[in-house]
Amino acid sequence: MTPYTVSWIEENTWKILITAFAGSTVILQLLISFFRINVLKIVVLAGTFALAFAFAGNDLANFIGVPLAGYDSYMTYISDPSLNPDTFAMDSLQGPVRTPTLFLMAAGLIMVITLFTSRKAKKVTQTEVSLARQDAGDERWSSTPFSR
């Protein structure tokens, strides 16, 4: 983001929050009134998506961090022919590293393909769905009498 955008957001934070709250309230009320949609499902879905997005961002950073550090070190090394490989220090990695967008998109694509083709990811999804059901059958992991 540009410095202008950051300052605009900081100056208008309350306006943005109130507008978002009012707008989402109107939209959700319209969904309830006209389409008879249970908005709690939408809220839970949005919260789950936000949480998944946060975890995915962290996983993406962990997945691509080490190869990017190696790539950045390599680019620093080849940019200066006078550097000696035996004494080359990784000082270039002490500051923030600018990640090429293409690398992030490729890593994200690899992660998405892995999620869709992984049997373990499908098992996790199946477990989440079975834990979320409220009215069908017995729970797989029920609470103990003491915790109830």
C-alpha cells in the first residue's frame, strides 16, 4: 500500500467500520427477509474462511520462506563478482526480503493442488463436517459427564 492509502485508512477508520457494519447489517437483513437464508451460516462460513486464510498465509510463508532466502542469497552473490564464496555472509537476509509475486502465486498454486489431491486433507474436511453437524446421529467425540 502506498503511504497515502495508509494515512487515508488511519484518518477514516471509524467511517470505514461504521459503513461496513451498516452495509453488512442491511445486506444480511435483506437475505433474511427476502430469501429466508440463515445468516448465521454465512457468518460462520466467513469466519471460517478468514481463519483458514490466516493459516494459509502462515503456511505459505513457511513453505516458501527457506527457498526464497536461498534465492535471495544467490541473487546477492551473483550480483557482485568480487564476492568470495568461502567468506560470503548472508547479511542481505537481515532486512526485509521483497518476494516476487510470481513466486507467491506459484507456491499458492502448489498448495491448492496439494489440498485438492491430498487424502489427509480430505479426511480433515470430513472430520470438520462430522463435528459441525448438530442434529444427525451420535457425535463421534462426545463430551464427558463431568465436562457437561
